[in-house]
Amino acid sequence: MVTGTTPTKRLDFLAYGWPAPRASFAFAYEEGTRALMVAHEGGESFPAKRVRLMAERGGDETTLDVQFADDHETVTAGDSVTATVPADASVVEVRWQEDETVRTPANWEVLDTYVP
């Protein structure tokens, strides 16, 4: 069984010119099950309904099967979700939506499985 963790990504929403929280996220991926854990590691809390976990699949996009809003009204440091990454996904994105504005301030590239 192989697991991998990407470095923490700092989501600096204010850099995009609109008010939103400053938060740090970590991603941990389990290749065998294609499970991706996304955790709020620190920073400000934010409404869960404003964040979506999306996957890019060959030019198309799909919403992941689990979202922060499924279990949380407000996301605070220490909260996490684990979603299944589609087999043909290349990138998982954390998207923030404020009214009509949608931004992707963080993403995680799906690791290729190494077969010796």
C-alpha cells in the first residue's frame, strides 16, 4: 500500500481582490482506494457552502462525491473530508464561490500509480 501527502497549500483568497478567509489545507492521497483527504490545517473559519471540491477529467469537470458542506456548516481548523477521486481525474481543485465569482486558489495533481 502506497500513500502520499502533498505539502500544505496556503489559500490566500484576499490576493484575488475579494474578501474571503485565509486558510491552509493539506491533501493526503491513498492510491489503492483513490481516497483523497482534504484537511483545513489552520487559518480562518469559513462557510462550508462556499467551497467545492472538483475534479478535472479529460477536459470535463465533476464534483467529488464528498464535500465539506455534507458534514459541516462552518469549516474550522482540524476539519477534514475524504472523497474518492475518479479514476480518470488529473487534478482536484478547491473552489471558492462568492456570489457570481468563482476562483480556484488551490489544486492538487493526482499522482500516477507506479507499476514496476
